[in-house]
Amino acid sequence: MKTKSAIRYSESFKLRVVRELEDGRFETITQARRHYGISGTRTIHGWLKEFGKNSMLPKVVRVETPEEQIELKRLRERVKQLEKAVADQFIASEVEKSFLEIACERAGYDDVEEFKKKGSSSFPGESMLNLEEEVFRIPEAISGSFDDLDLVVHALEHAGVEWVFG
């Protein structure tokens, strides 16, 4: 495989090309590049920046109709709404997980996954309950959970939730 050798241009050569562009000898950077056999398409752009001639660089002008501007604004607002909804859902999920952990702990389960796998099952030491009875037992198990709100806050912070107020 053939390696390409880097071409280094002297400061005086760079200045000469930039001056000729300034003076109007070349209408475009491409014309100057082709005239001097400069292979890099961005080389002269770099020289213009190096010598503080940014005003000579081509400008990108974005033209939008009023309808496009309105649509862009609407889409940005929609993105904000969706990001907020995702954040709210994440927080709700973390709170739910924290309360489930507290409920399982108070109900005598060591492992939340064990509780989930058993589904409608009995509380330790009691006969089998149906799902409806079990659902009504959960509030009993977490009745003091608000006393443990610090545990929930800690769990959320541990999960990386950042508090945003306002």
C-alpha cells in the first residue's frame, strides 16, 4: 500500500494565496486551490481562519418559510413535552420500585423478584390468599412507608434522579 506524504506550505506561500483571494485575483477558493495545485479541499479554509480572514469563508444561509419556522418551534416544544413525560415516568417507576421494596420487606419477603415470581401467593406464615385479598394486604404492609420516605428519596438519588423544581 502506498502512503501519502504530507505537504507542508510555508507561511509566505499561505499569505500569498490569502492576499490574492483578498485582492480578487481569484473569485473562489476553488479557483485558487486549482491554480496552485493544492489538493486539500479544506486547506485554504484553514489558512483563512489562521490569518483571521473568516469573513472570506463561504457562508451557509438557511432559508425557511414562516410555516417551517412555526413547525420547527412546534416540534421543539413537543420534544420538551416528551422529555418531561419520560422524566416523570422514570420518577414514577423509581418511586413504585422503592415502595415495592419497602412493602416486600415489611411483608417478610427478602427478595422483590421472589415476590414477583410467586405472583398471587400467601404472606409468610399465612394461608394462600387470592390476588384481590393480597392487593388489599399491601397497604397494611406499607402503612408506615411514609415514615420511611427518606428511604425512597435515597433510593431515587441512588438511581441517579436529579430533583427539578419549578
